[in-house]
Amino acid sequence: MRHTALALLSGAALLLAGSAFAREVKVGTECTNPPFNYRTAGGALTGFDVDIAREIGKRAGFELQFVCQAFDGLIPALTARKFDLVLASLSITEARQKNIDFSIPYRGSTGRFVGPKTSKLEPLTADGQPNPKALDGKVVGMIRASTYDRYFTELFPGVQIARYENYETLLLDLGSGRVDLIMAGPIKMADFLTEERGKDFAFIGPELENIKYFGPGVGVGLRKNEPELADKVNDALKGMFADGTFKAVNQKYWKFTVLPSVWMD
């Protein structure tokens, strides 16, 4: 009887340990970056990253609480345990992997320049290489601490950078001519270029795929050495890919797929 009771207690302890994340998991996101994560006019939090987070929570048994955080503070806040996961279009890069872990990628991660349709600027050569001399005296805008910030800082030395906390201000300054070009993700910019305010702008140069700077895709950010949480997140994502749920979320926002190439082979 004693052994049976001990076995039951041990089993109960394991169940409690396994459900530790079921009570509450905090998710860090920007809340200001449509269509990925933003608030509606009524104040409801929505967007692609938010939908993916909620589906992960549903499948993994998490009770989610979202925490709004500026992009450049997401990783420091995660490591300081302000929240448990980051879903905010966070690209998987070697630099970031020194501080945090990532799930498998759930969205592609590339870069592209955007500027006025009348622009004659050529930030890239014919073979897609950086061409900093072409931007002499120009100002290029981008989100602070983004993968584009690091790419541009290292490969376009001497070119003036205007750094922004959010896309709304960045796009306003592009529209007003305060910056000559911006660098951002083509998925994000595809929406802007179809809006009335984006009708006078276009992609400048080819799409950039550079794993060193942009990584293999966007992933869920996690603290180091939390394998149980990572496994739950990865299992949820794989299930979404397999049963068509991810495709349905994708099509809610875009007519084209945003899956990283690793899942399209």
C-alpha cells in the first residue's frame, strides 16, 4: 500500500510539473506593428504573431497573458523574466542566439529597400551587393535594433541612419521625405505598398536573403535552457503546419505564403 501511495504521489507530482505552464505563460510582443501585432481601434490585441501565439497556447495548454514591449527591449525583458516567450517577428540570428533560444522558424526573414517610385538610388549593385557610395549624403530609415539595423550598419559604413521605435513613425517620415529610403521586411512592406499612402512608393532593388544577418526565419524567442517549454512550442507549431491551421492564419493576412523556405521543400 505504501509503495502504491508513493507511486500515486509521484505520478501526481509529475502531472503538476507537466502542467506548470498551463496556469500562465506571458508573451512579449510590440503591440504596435500591424499586421503582425497591434491593437484595433477598440483596443483588442490582434495580428499574425498574436494569432500564432494564441494557437500555440491552445495546443500546449497555456493560459496566455500578453505584455507590450518596445522591440529593442524584447530580449532584455525576456532574459529578465518579464515574460516567457517573444512573438514579435523576431528573426533567428547567431547574435541573438548568444542570449536566447528560439523555436523552429514559423515565418520567412529577408530584407528589402523601399523608396519613392521616382527614386534613382541604387543601394545594391546589379549582383545584389551593398553599394554604400550610391547613398552618399542620403538618409536611410529602419527599426532600431532590428536585423536591418545590424546589416546596414556593418555593410553601409558612413551612410546616415535614422532609427525608429515603430513602423508607423518610420513610414510617416518616408512619406514626408525625411528619409530617402527605408529598409524593412518585404512581408511588412507588401501591405504598405497596397495602401493609399504607399501608392507613390516601391521596392528598390532585389530581395535580400542573408542568413548571417536575417537568419533562417522568424521564431519564437525563449530563455536559455528551458527545453520543456521549447518542446511544447515546437510541437504546437509542427502541428499547425501539418493540419493546415498555419495556412489558414497565413491566408487571413496575405495571399502569398510567409512560410520560411525550410518548410517549403
